[in-house]
Amino acid sequence: MATLASVAVLLLVSVSVEPQLTAACFDNTLQCSGCTSLFVCYDGTEYQKPCASGQVCGNNGTSSMVDGCFDVSDSSNIQLSYCACDGSSASASYMDDVLSTDPAAYLACLPGQLAPQSVLCPDNQFFMEGNIPPCGSANTTQSATGPSTTMNTHFTCTASGFVADPSVCSKYWLCTSDSDSIPTELKCDDGLVFNEATLSCYDPCDSSVETFSCATDITGTVADSLNCSIFHVCVNGVAVGPPVPCANSGEGFNSESGVCESGYTCEQHICLICSTIKATDRIQYFLQLLQNPLMDIFYNFDL
């Protein structure tokens, strides 16, 4: 088992994990750091590896020192009940991420989905089980029916799930329903923007990042969030093959009809365009330009 664990750890470290500056760890161990990620220890260094979309972290009972990422429907994961959402629920909900030691970590369950979304409360707040909104501070009065006094309510929900903020590229909201009057405000890390098509934060200048999603076990064609001259094929929630270009020049993939149409064009959202303005309030930026007509608009800003 030690040999197998060593090989597994070496493979994980060599693929897609980032080293963490932490205290010494036990070599050749893989431990869940939360319901959607795990720590890998190799050669005295701890690395963090996120689980893939549709997976949760857990253990199959073979060794307590070797956790792993499992499909959310994999019953061999003996810790599945800690992380899986109720796929039959018609409403969104929140639950504590019991595999994380961070009191600000919690899970958001979207309607009809088994796989949870990992979320962190804002600075100086922690998850409060049963509270709406789910985050609060030490002096927050816990209530399952009323909003926190610190909750922003200017955003209007039109659908349940994660929704991009219309003016701040790094901000998005979690709406429990299309009539949720107290949505939860969330923010991407510095330098990242929220892509509603993939429900993830990413760097728009990183060409290696996925720009589509096969979530909710979809089977069919899926639009690309950046390039409407191509589309993707999903089978049971898994991408199959490379992106497919539309057959003829001048065609664009219409996500509503599910086919390529002549003359169809899609307007790319400004937040998803690679530029020197990263994860900033674009509206505020343009207002500043209007208020300062002598400003050299060709100057490279890195706000």
C-alpha cells in the first residue's frame, strides 16, 4: 500500500497541484482539505489539488491515510454523506463543509444537483448553520427567517443558482430562487473574474481555462462562453472530443436553437475579455473616463 500511495502522490504532484507553504507533513499521504479538494504530501511538501467538476473528496475505507476524489454518485466513498447534496431538492440550500477546518468554509447545493459548490464567507465572517444569509460575525444574531443587517439587497435575482453581478466582474451572487430578496454576495480572488457559463472564477488571459460546462449531467451540444464559432459535445456530463467548429464561415452557434446559424454573432461580455483591467468595476472605470475627458484612454491601466 505504501508503494501504491507513493506512486499516486507522485502522479498527482506532477500533474496539476500547487505547493503550499505549510508545516511538515507525512510523506505519501492524501488528506481531504474540504469536500472539493485534498492535500497531497510528497517529499515533505504539502500540495493542494482541487477535485474535478462533479467530484467530492472522501475515502473508500482502504487506508485512512489515502483520501481521494470520487464521483459524487460513487457509493464506495464512505464519506459521501458528508458532502453530497440532495439531488431531488427543488430549492438551493447551504451546509457546513465538515471536511474543512476553516470556519468560513461551507457548501452551496443548487436545485437538482448532487455535487456541491465550495464557498468561503467574506473576511472576518464564518458559516452559521441554518442562517439566511449563511455567513455572519460573532455579533450576528442567528436567524433562519430574517436577513443579516450587513446583507446587500440591491441585486435582483432572476433565477436560482450562481449569477454574475452586472457591473463588478469579480462579484457574483448565490440566489436560492428567482425571487430571492436576500441573495448571498460572493467575490472571486484578486485578478479573477466570474464566468457564469462555467460557474467559476478564472483569469480571462489564461487560454488554458475551460470556457464551457457540461454540468448537470447534460447530453448534447454546449455553447462556448468566449467563441460562438465553436461548440462542445457533452455526454452524461462529460466533454467528448475537442471543440467542434461550425461548418461554414460566418456561422455562429446559437445556444437557444442548438445549431450553427449563418450570420449569427454573439456579443462577448466585457468581463470575459483579456485586458489589463482585471476583476475591476468596469462601469466605475468608464465613468471615471467620462469625468476626466483629458485622460489618455490609451494608457495601460492595471487596477
